[in-house]
Amino acid sequence: MIDRAFAVLSAFDADHRVLPLTRLAQRTGLPRSTALRLARKLTEAGALERLDDGRYVIGLRLLEIASLAPRGHGLRAVAMPYLEDLFHVTRQHIVLAVRDGAEALLVERLSAHDAGPALYRVGGRMPLARTGVGLVLLAHAPADVQEQILGRFEPGHDVDGMRTAEDLRRVLAEVRRGGYAIASQAEPRPHTTVAAPVRDADGVVAAVSVVAPSMDFDAAVYVPAVRAAARAISREMNETHQPT
């Protein structure tokens, strides 16, 4: 029952925010009667809401519960003052992300109106090997996660000329050695990012970055600011979680 209920909730994404019952059943692979029964139960619990036309959307109860996640809202609450400082300095996209398995999950993003189109949304997932925050998180991930990503790295998925798994391995070593990542991509539009790790007592728990159109962005200029923001968040997290 729990697996099927999560299947119903997972049918919603950034491109499918509102779903009629028929589409909900199709996207979950469940019989229509089962999807209806689960949708009704989830609506009663507040996890879904049913619109006047019969379609379903995610309910506010999920937001209420998700706000308790320490790696999401808790991290965001600690980091926000420093993210805002970084935003005011750069006037570009500021991204805070954590690793979730073999992907990066965007926890917060601040964006200026003239910063250019945003590539990812809060709550969205990003590839570890193709984003600045992803490279930082992957560089400090357990060895089995790194080998998993390296093992399926495909030629042509290039960031700054990375075309082989050995290129990626070299970049990850440089990220660990230097304490930050600089990555540029031409697709879907030219952009460059500078990212740095956020640490607590157990190691790297998140990454913060500045993302901007490549033509307007001298990445090296922003390395000190991004690293300073990451260190300040790390210091705050360690002080916040010290035993009393």
C-alpha cells in the first residue's frame, strides 16, 4: 500500500503538476480503480487535493511534512542568510543542493530578474557529473557512488571538455584538492558555475554555487565569495548542531 501510494505521489513532477484520474493511473501503471482509491485516501490525508474539475494536485500537507526534513528545510534555514549575501554580491543564480543517491537535489535557489533563464527548480534533480554542485558532491561521495557514476559516464556528455570517465576522475581529484569546482557548459545555453562544499562534523553535506551566463561571468572572480559563503554555512551548521 505504501509503495503504491508513493507511486501516485511520484506521478506528479514539474511537467505534470495537475493530473486527471485517467492520466494518474497511466503514469503509475495502476488500474484505474486502484488509482482512484489511493487518490481518495491521499486526499483525505491532505497529501493530494482534488480540484473542482476532478483533477488532482499535490496537497499542502506534504509541504508541511517536507519542511521538517533536516537536509532540506533545516539546511536551508541555516544557509539562507549567507545565500542572500552571495546573491547580493553576484546578482546571479545562487544554488544550494544536497546529494540524494546518484543525483543532486536542489534545496534552494535565489535568482535575479536579469540573471537569465533558470535551468533547475527547487526540489528538482540535477546530474552529479554535469553541474558545479554535482561535481562537488560527487567528489566527496562514497567510493561506490563515484564508481557508479564513472562506470556509466558516456563520451560526449562533456563539461569543460570532459569526454571520458578518466577525465571525470581527474576533475573530481582537482575539486577535492582545490576545495571548489568551476564548470562550463554550452547546452542548453552557455553557462558557467562556481561551487564549493558545505561541511558538518561528518563531512560534506551540501554544495553552494553561483550560476551565470558564460559570456557575463569571470568564474575566478567569484571563487573567494562562493568559498567564503560555503565556509560560513559550514561553521553555522557545526555551531548549531553542537551538543549542549
